[in-house]
Amino acid sequence: MALNHIRKAVVVIALLALASPAFAQDKSIVVASTTSTQDSGLFGHILPLFKAKTGIDVKVVAQGTGQALDTGRRGDADVVFVHAKSQEEKFVTDGFGVQRFDVMYNDFVLIGPKSDPAKITGSKDINAGLKAINTTQSPFVSRGDKSGTHAAELALWKAAELNPATSKPTWYREIGQGMGAALNTAGSMNAYVLADRGTWISFKNKGDLGIAVEGDKKLFNQYGIMLVNPAKHPQVKKDLGQAFVDWVISAEGQNAIRSYKIDGQQLFFPNADQAAMKKAG
């Protein structure tokens, strides 16, 4: 009799597991994101707070923005969290994302060696800075990885009416790697490099590098978040992914982002619009 009761209990548990979404779907999501949100330590700060609130684990795939969007296009992530607004809007327009929300911003900074061969340190004019690098043929490291930072760098060269990525002068070196590798390469070459401020603040191996140009409005760096479209990719965990999007743009998530600092310096500035926050709340 006891054995029969055990067998019946096992059958009931199995049926519950099949019928209940809580059993059928583990509480974890994949977020494809830019390397700066990972390398800066932001995710290490906010994800434990999100899990404590919801019980949802977040697995981050840190890539350049272009690669992260491709990961979303393939349906290999539930959420995309990146920083190239025009590319993000196209992602949604093309049907790969449900809706894009502003999350936070910081800015880009032009990093260079303290020897400053282009004589631009202290400038707030990025066009003039890039033109001086070109004129003096000072070494410059480009990520060359289709990331948000790489896209911003190419746009800044274009605004300065220069295109070293096409003309490929000897002083311009594309490495096809992330921000940390680009900063390390710049340090070893005494070269200039464009970086997001968050990664620069958190970067430990600054060596002989410092900020050369900052404060230009052209260096503004906006981040956005999107749920991958479950209508296109049914495997997307719609409810769990949306829970993360809603939390990030909510007052609680925005405060978590605001509170992340290194040595007293705030790395990211939340700016989710009030309508989005009210919707999420």
C-alpha cells in the first residue's frame, strides 16, 4: 500500500511539473549587453538587487553592441541592453524587439598618453582633438568590433571630416576587441583611444593614460533596453524578460543604477522617462 501511495505521489508531482509554468520554466533569463555595463561593474551591483526582488537569475552575455543585437536577432537572448540608439530603433522597427526604452546615460572620453603628442589634453572639442591626432599622425587605437563605442568613434571621425577606418593610415590601429583590451593596447602603444567613462573609471591598469578630451556634447552616450520579440522567437521568456525591463526602468531600478559609484564617482545617470516608469510601476 505504501508503495502505491508513493507511486501516486510521484505521478501527481510529475503532472504538476508539466502543468505549472513555475516548474516548466526556470527563473532565469539571458541578457545580451554591451561590454561596458559588465566591465564597469554595473551588473555586479544591480543584478543581486533584481534577484532579491524577483527571484530571477540574469545570465549576461557581454559583447559589442553590434554582436549583442545579432544575438537578439537570432533569439539567443531574452533582453538586449546596449548603447547605439539608431541601431536599437532599427532592431525594433525590423520586428526583433518589442519596444525600446531609454535607461541611462554617461559620456565618452578621449583617452591619451600623458606625453600628449597631439597636444590636445584639456580640450572640450572632440572635432579639434581628432583633427590634431590626424595632423600629427599620433597613434590611435580603434576597437574595430562593431560595438556601440566603435560606432560612436566612426561617427565622430565622420563629423571631423576624416575617415581613417577606410584610408587606414599607419597610425590608426583596429584591434577587433573590447574596451579593456583597447585601453591596454593604447597604454602599451602610447596611443589615443575613445572609451566610455564608466569603463574608464573602473579600469585598473591606467598606467600612463589619462583623459585628453571630455565635455563635448557630441560625446553623449545613451543606453537602451528592449525585450526580444517572442512573436518572432517563441523561446523568449516573455514574462521574465519583461519583468527585468520593467524593473530597470522603474524608480527602484533607476535608483540602483544611480547608487553605483567607484571612489565616489557616479558611472551612469538614469534617465528612463516618467511615462515608462509609471507603466512599469
